[in-house]
Amino acid sequence: MLTYDEIKRTTNRKSAKIVEIYLDINDPLIDFSSDPKSYGTPKTTDDPNAFTGDDFRVYRYCDQQINNLQCFSTTNLNIGNQTTPKIDPSVSIGDRTTLSLSINDFIDSDAYTLQGGYSVRAFNGSHFAKLISRNEIKGRRAIVIDAYLDEHGNYYDVAAKKSHFIIDSIASPTIKGVVNIQLSDALKLTNVDNKKIPEQNNGVLAFDIFSSDTLISFT
């Protein structure tokens, strides 16, 4: 199959926009037995042991139906207003890349979110209202995917370009049912001590480096 860049140069292509949000979930063997009011997330249980840090659920949103990919297909998935990063050498990593998303809310039955023993708590309602009330979302991972589908409407990683972000904020659905999400690139999480970019200098190599050398010291 052709790669993303190869397909991009063709005229007969079908593009797709996909957003993936990775949210924490509890270990169901611990959580469900100890907290009957939990929805399987750290935000909805008082038991700190239920969240092991290893489990997550991927919420995937697509701007169309994709045959071989499980996702929430929405009538509006708008990806725009991306800023470019700026660095400040010797001071900080500067301003990071940001991206704004807007997704139309929809009625969700909880069939994907609440499975197994949790299914008795499912009900029809606003997808994003439930998502926000049940989950810690700020600071979690998000992947924005620009992809090309094959002639049968199938998705393949080789024909996709992925950009990784963290979630800065998510707003409740507007009166028109639109949810706005703000993203930043993952370098925003870098601690203060590691945020400095080295200044360019005019240093020169004072000795030869040979292919047989295995250790080089800088002073």
C-alpha cells in the first residue's frame, strides 16, 4: 500500500480526520467489587487502589464512518487554529505548538464506555457531558490523525500522519452542541530545569575523532 506522502501526491484520494483521546480507567477487578457507584474511572471512585496507572480507554472520533476502525462518527470534527512553536535559546523551550478542536456532541448509549458489570448503569444522554463528568481529562494524551483511506474506505497506519498532544482544556457542550478542546504539544509537561535550550556557540573541535573511539569527553 502507498504511504501517506505518496498518496498525498495523487489526485484520486479520500482523506479522513481522526482524534484519539486516552483516558484513565480503573482495574475492573478491584474497582467494581469495592465501589458499586463507580463508572470505572479514577474520578468516580474513592478507592485509590483501583487505578493502577496501567489501563486506559481510547475515545476515537472520526469525521466519517471508517470500515475497519471503531470510532464515534460525528457530523462535525473541525481541526484548526494551530500555532507554531517558538524557542528562546538559553532561557526556555518557549511557546509550544497549540491546536484547537471542535466536535459536535451526540447522544450516546454508553454501549462502548460501560461494558460487563458496568452496563447496568448505562443510559442515553450527551456523550461529552458524561465524558467530562466521569473523567479527569486535562493533561491526558490526545492524538490527531490526518489519514487517507483506501478504495474500500479502510484505514491503515502507513497512510496516516499522527501528531501527539496533551489536553489543555475541554469545555462543556455549547447551546448548539459543540465541544471545544484545546491541545498543546507534550513538551509543555517538561519541568523547569529541563526547559532551557542551549545557546549556539562557536566552539571548535580540538582533536581528531576516530571510528575506533568509544568514549569522548567534553569540557
